[in-house]
Amino acid sequence: MNLKLSLIKLLCLAIINVSLFSGCTSNNGNERPTVLATTSILGDILRNILPEQITVDQLMGPGVDPHLYKASQGDVQSLSRADVIVYNGLHLEGKMSEILERLSRTKEVIAFADPLPASLLRSLDSGGVVDPHIWFDLELSVRCVEQLTADLSKIFPDRGSVITESGKAYIQKLHETHKWCVSQINQLPADDRILITSHDAFGYFGDAYDFRVRGLQGISTLSESGLKDVTNMVNFIIDHKVKAVFVENSVPQKALRSVIEGCRRKGHEVNIGGELFSDALGEERTPEGTYVGMIRYNIGTIINALQ
Ligand SMILES: [Zn+2]
């Protein structure tokens, strides 16, 4: 009897120790709790904020289009096992809304864009559809990272101070990157600041950094561009003497190539200015494989092609 009680006591102590060490009771049975991001951009942001004792995972790899992404069976398991889920929101992950809504009833599910008031969002129609590509305005990202840091510090209280400190340092880095973007873009004459891309991901970028922005496809890659869109774009490029257009890492290039061909037929030479990283990061361990690196890479590519 005494032996049995001692064993139970020992077992209890062991469980308490594991909980203290890991800082949070995990749903997935591992010592380390897991925070699961939907996109590669959010995965990188989380890795900058969270200490190594918390595992950060992501569903979508480099170059994956979030508008079209459907959760696989394996993803559903990862989502169910994760302790916390972070997604962008504003219908970026349009095909995952249902599962995210269902999971939010049983676990912490955080929408990154949630802290932004409607007045700061780009409204696209009278029906309440807004542009989800908020990460292209670094000042908007700062607001979202502030709230994300506060939420995660509460969810993991014994790592709270570390998370708060890392969040502050990362926010400082975002502020510095924003200033750098402004100083770089100031080198470009105002008339040359026209950004033409495959899909309309750069609206917030245009507002924040004073660019006129046109996307061939709509705000989501779900809507394909038609012949009329191509003709309108060709005319716009010729009217504004645009030198270069930009392909994107997460969107097929075919439609934009027909615009280039259309310009050529009308005697206007327009080039591909480079590949921009829009809705997904570049490959891991490359400069474009981080959120800040991707922003810097895009700015460099745009300025190089348009100046
Ligand atoms: Zn997009």
C-alpha cells in the first residue's frame, strides 16, 4: 500500500516537473508546445517572437498560394495537434475558413490581422470584402505583431517575459525596415512609381510607399484574368510608359506574359523586372526566406527595374 502511494507521488512529481520545464501542457503529447502558422510569412514572424522551447510549425511552404490552399488530411492532423494556431485572416486562407472556425471552439486560434481597425483596411467593394495582404505595410504589421506578442505572452505565461522582449526587438527591426523602404523608394521619381504585378497583392504597399499599383488578376488568385483585363493592362502600360512588370513567386506567369506580348505587338517594349515575393516567402536559408528579407528583396528588385 505504502509502496503504491509512493509510486503515485513520484509519478505526480514527474508530471509537475515536465509541465514546469515545458512551460505549457501540450495537446500533442510532446514536452514542447507547438504553435502552428498557416503561411510561411507568419511562420517566420513567430520564430522571431517565440523562444526555442516552443516549436513553430507552418502548413504552407515557400511559394505556396494561400488563396487556393486546401488543408490536406495531414494538415488537419497538424491543426488538431497544435496548441495554438496563427492565421492571417481577412479571408486570405479562403478555403480554410470552415476548419479554422471549428478549431477556434476548442483551442487558441489567433487571426494575425485582427487588431487592425476597419479604417486601416483597404475596402474592395461595398459588400465588406477587404484586401488581406496587410504585411506589405510594415506599420500595419507592427500593430499586428504587438497584439500577437501580447496574446502569446498570456498563453505561455512562464515564457511571457522572454516573448515580450523578443517581440519588442522584432518590432524595432520592422520599424527600421520600414524606414529603409521609405529611404530607398525616395530615390525613384514619383512618376516612375508604378508597380504592375500578376495579382493584386500590393495595394497596401502602394498606399504605404506611394506607388500606383495594378494587378492583372484580382485580389485573390481565385479569379482568373480575361482578355479584357489583358487589353486594359496593355493600354495602361503604354499610356504610362511603364518599363517593367513583375511576376510573383506564388502565382503562375502565363497571364502576365500575354500582357508583355500584347505591348510588344503595339510597339512598346516592357520587360519582366524580376520576381517579387508576394504571398509566400522564398526558400529557407535564402535572404528572401524571411519576412524582412523578402520585403528588402522586393524593394531592391522594384527599384533596380524601374529606375
Ligand atoms: Zn494574394
